[in-house]
Amino acid sequence: MAGTGGGRPSVFPTLLYADAKAAIKQLTEAFGFTELSVYEGENGTVLHAELVQGNGAVMLGSKGRGGVFDTAMKGAGPTGVYVVVDDVDAHHQRAVDHGAEILMPPTDQDYGSRDYMARDAEGNIWSFGTYAPETGA
């Protein structure tokens, strides 16, 4: 992802999960994200979490915690996120080893990328590949 000053990404996909703690576990163990921060409410819900992969990041939290974003996302379907990785085959094997549902095995694309696709435990689609377009930023 292209960043602004200081190497910070300027776009953060943001997802809500019924079980955000399980999502964090799957994203870190199966998909290789690193936990940057997790803020929990008194009742254990995830108010806000940030996970990084390369120079990009996603934000996530628990569904049903209230607030404008939670209300706006109520009833929203699954989303899709594309993540650039250096070694698609090794990344795919890690996901397989951790029981991720694979929708498409590593596949060479006509546009020069090598990608695979997986579904997380709550239905979001994660694509991992080598395609990293220049944004001009």
C-alpha cells in the first residue's frame, strides 16, 4: 500500500467480526499478520485492533459493540482484501497448515501476478499475491 510520510499506509481496510479474537488469531497464525495493537472493552470485546502485513495494515473490531461504524456496518456482507506477499507458495502453505479454507490455490495470472484466495472463518475473502501496482504516491 502506498503510504504518506513516515511510511504510514494511507488506506486501511476495516472489518468487524462476531468473534474478533478468533479473527485476530486466524489472521496472525494462518495469514502471517502481526498484531500491532488490540484495545478491549471491559466485557472483552475488541474495540479496535490493528494488524500489519508488510507496509500495509487492517483494522478490525467486534460486531455489536455500538457506535456509528458498528451501526453503519450492521448487515454488511463479507468483504474482500488483497494483500501483497513475496512468496505466494510459502504463504499459501502456511494458510493450509493452519486450516484456512482455500478458494483458489496459487495460480499464475495473465497480468503477471501469482495469487491464491482464502476465506476467513466469518466469510471475508482474502487474496494474497505478488501484484503490487505503482500508485504514483
